[in-house]
Amino acid sequence: MRLAPTISLTTLLILCACAPSPTSYFDAAALSGEKAMEHVRAQVAFGPRPPGSPASQKCREYIVQQLHSFGYEVEQDSFDADT
């Protein structure tokens, strides 16, 4: 099923949105369902994101940009799945 990678990326982004940055201490005020929902809305706004599509690439760039804004370094691996 091709939905699984999208769900995994969305889950990762939501967790990072609620987590403290690696350079700060835990702040319970940083936990926000509203912030997490904003990330979900932004990703849904890209429309359908089948693998290899322009919308999928834009969503991937959005997630990487958001992770950078939280202070995380991102290393991307590319591969071709033979399914």
C-alpha cells in the first residue's frame, strides 16, 4: 500500500512539531494539537501525493524544511522500490 510512507512522514512531522528542539529543554507549552493540525493541513493542501509526483516532492521539501526549523539535521536516502 502506497499510503504508508505518507502516513509515516506525517507522523514524524507531528512528533517533531510537539517535541522540543534538540538545543532546548522540554517545554510542555510546546505541545500543541493545533500546531500538529496545521502541519497536517499543509500536507493535505498539496493534494494527492503518489510516489514520484510533483506534489510528493513538494510535501517532502515541506517536511525537511520544517525539521530544519526545529533544529534537526536531515539526511535523505533515495531508493527505487521494486514492488
